[in-house]
Amino acid sequence: MDKVSFPRSCPVCGDEATVFTKMIISEKKEDPARPYTNPRISGFGKTRFGDVKTRTLFIPTCEAHQYTDEGENKFKVLCTLGDGILFSILFISFLAAGENLWLGRGLPPYLFGLVLLFGIFIGLTVFAFRPPKVFQAIQVVGFDSDFKHIWLNLENEAYRLEFFQKNRMHAEFVRWIKRA
Ligand SMILES: [Zn+2]
């Protein structure tokens, strides 16, 4: 796993890679309520409850497809906050509009603007939380408890071939069988 080297081309578009994208793999927290259902715990006994192991991969990508989480988290927080605030305003406006309707005054025009704005914010939020293209091109399917082996799903076929040529000694094709 430590010896693995990624091709010097972008996994998304195949262009020459000039920058790196950091990919952090982390082990999911085990369910402490059911410790014996997971062979990783019962078999090796190395995983302590609550410990989350991480390993960082540096993947060469082109500048256009480089992904950094700088700013991204702020964007997510802003979107979520915006959704919450707008929803509150919208809720109160709907109450007020209901009263207006009750009094026979018709709907206030700003209500449509608010609904539109809320829609835009929801759209932005979906956009903010989508997985970046690099992580769609290189998906981590699984890994063993010491990160010695890692299963990758490489979307791009040319990239996959190059990857295996570069890592002939350490990589092998694995037919991934889902555990039932
Ligand atoms: Zn690219």
C-alpha cells in the first residue's frame, strides 16, 4: 500500500497532472453495541472502540480537477445556515400569508421571491455536498485493518491500465465480491 504510486495523469480527464489532491481514507467507527459481528474486531483485536484510523493518499490531478476542502466546509456551513434561516422566514411568511388570505387580501408578491430564493439555496446545498469528481473517479471500496491492502475502484479505463502498469508488483485485479 505504501509502495503504490499513482499515474502522473488526471484520473478524471487524463490530462497531465500538475497538482495533488489529498484523499483521506478513514475507517468507519465500529458499532460498540455489536462487537462480535465484525471480523475486524473479533479476528485481530487491534481495533479499539472509538478509534478511527486514517490514511492519506496523494493523488496527482490536473489543476481543474484538484480538490481541496479549504473553503468547501465554509461553503457547506453557509448553505446549511442559509437553508435554516430561509426556511424560518418562509415559515413565518406562510403564516402571515395565510392570515392575509383569511382576511381576503391575496398573497404578498415577496412570498414568490422567497420561495425562489429557498429553491436556489437548496440547489446550492445539493451542489456543495456532491462528491468531487476526483473521488468519483477513484473510489475506495475497502481496505484491511492495517491499510496494507486497499481496494480501489478506478472509473477511467485508461487510467486503470496505467495504474496497474505502474504498480505491477503491488497491485492485482480483484473481482470484488460483496459480502452477503
Ligand atoms: Zn483533470
